[in-house]
Amino acid sequence: DFSHSFCLVCQGPPVWHKNYPVAQGNRQSPIDIIPHQTSHDPGLGPITLNYDQCTSINITNNGHSVVVEFEDPDDRSVILGGPLDNPYRLKQFHFHWGGKGCHGSEHTVSGNSYASELHLVHWNAVKYKTFGEAATAPDGLAVLGIFLETGDDHRWLHMITDALYMVKFKGSVTDFKAFNPKCLLPSSLHYWTYLGSLTTPPLHESVIWIVLKEPIIVSEKQLGKFRMLLFTGEEEDERIRMENNFRPPQPLKGRKVRSSN
Ligand SMILES: OSc1ccc(O)cc1O
Ligand SMILES: [Zn+2]
């Protein structure tokens, strides 16, 4: 159990390597993306998101983020193309964010961080039998990262923020059906891609990262609702607000970041 695994007071990113030595590995995430140092690869095609038949199940507070989970018995909702050799099935999406007025994205662009970052997690069901098996394989997961920037209200994000009061405490879960995350995509699917890892323990080096260049715009008010969530469970006496649940950028260790265009 690595609850409080972000709050720096308790068991934050600097100590993860004691229990998870891979934290100091050669393909850790997130990273700082420096656009003019990325290599444009003409062989890198567009990504396609086939989410029209997707079936969300529930929304849950797992003690380090808020997660929307999907049914994944078949290829009803997949990401394909781009750097991927197979279609990858949508399993869940979750967010990372900062504190009041602080930025909280995980990836940064030329040292600049965004207010928040959305991760849509997919797994390679062609090569692996279960998500758990894929999560430990070098080509097991494909995570689509989308930056959130503050500005006007996002017209669909309220569908998520309106449900957050139901999952205030760590370990809480509530029904969340028929949500299609297509409504959270920016207009352009241009992206950067590189080989990395989960950004929370166990930090498996199993992620093909696809980070969209264009952020989506959400309001400070909408983002503030995420900060009403707690790292702590209902039975715990102290209440620790869920915020700053982002891992800082990790060493590139010679990796290439490719650009779609
Ligand atoms: O933060 S990135 C990330 C990716 C996959 C996953 O199963 C969990 C994660 O936290
Ligand atoms: Zn994440």
C-alpha cells in the first residue's frame, strides 16, 4: 500500500527507489520534452482512437488519483497507429494535478508544466492475456497523455467533476456508465512519443508514451474540484487533501523522443 505515496511529507517520489529500485532505471517517466530536440520521423503515422463503443464502468479514488475504469473484454475501444504495432485496449483513465495555483502536469515541455495531465491507459491484448501481464512487458502499455491548461470551463469535464464528491475518500468507488473520453480530446492529435514507464509505483518500464502537443482548456474552478478529493480513507482521522499527485521529470538516459509532425 503506497497511499500518501505522493505527499512529499510522507512517502513521496524521492523515496520510491527504496521499495522500487526501477525508479532509477533507464526508461522512467515522466520526462521534460524539448520540442526542437525531438526527431521528426516521417514513418510515424497518425494515431487513431476508436472509442465509439467504449463502456465505462465506474469512477474510483485509489489513494493516488481518481480513475475511470472501462470494460475491456474485446477491442471495443482501442488506440492504434502511430508508434504502435498492435491495437491497444482502453483500460482506464486518470489525472495528475497540482495544488491551488500550482501546476501539476507530469510531462513538461521545455521546462514548462501545465496545470494538470490526463492519462488514458491502454494495454496490448494481442500479445498479452491480461492487463497485469501487459503492465510488466516492455511493449505492454500505451498511455495517451493530454495536458490540461486553465482558461474557460471545459464543456464536458463537469461530467467527471460532478461525480468527484462521491469518491472523496481513498478506496471509494461509484458507478460511472456511458462516459466516452473522446469528449476530452483536443482538436489536433499531433504527438510526441517515447519509451517510458508508469509514473506511480510499481513504476514498471512498460509504457509506450504518446503525449499530445495540444492541451485541452479547463477552468480553475473545475480543476479545484479535483483538490477536494483526499489521499486518506474515510476511517482515518487525519484528512490529507489529494493534490500535487505528479511525479517530476526523470532523466532521459539517452532516449529519443519522436514527433509525429
Ligand atoms: O501515471 S501513469 C500510469 C499508467 C498506467 C497505470 O496503470 C497507472 C499509471 O499511474
Ligand atoms: Zn498517470
